[in-house]
Amino acid sequence: MTRIYRHHLRALGYCSRDGIRPFMERHGFDWNDFLANGIDVDDARATGDGHAIAAAELAEREGARNG
């Protein structure tokens, strides 16, 4: 299971205060749980949000490289 972590979002230039936190709230993700455990790429994709999908793709590419 591949997960998106904060470092993926930072790599994409996403801002915590103005983007990530409101996104998490809108889609029912717990901010503190995300910080501790990340979120599953499938859950992120299910939101339909383009930024979340980009983060999922980055996490999957990273996972494939680290194999």
C-alpha cells in the first residue's frame, strides 16, 4: 500500500495553511493522522482533486524507485 506523506506535498510546492489543511478538512481526513501516517493513494485519488492525484502519482513513482 502506497501512502502520501507531507514530504510529497512539499516536493510539489503545496502550502499547508492555504491548501493542504483545508483540503484535508473538506475531504474528512484527520490532519494529525496524516502527519503521523500519511494517507493512502487510493483515498487521495477518490477525492477527484487534481492536486491529490498528482501527489498520489509522485508517491507511487517514489515507491517504484525504492522498490
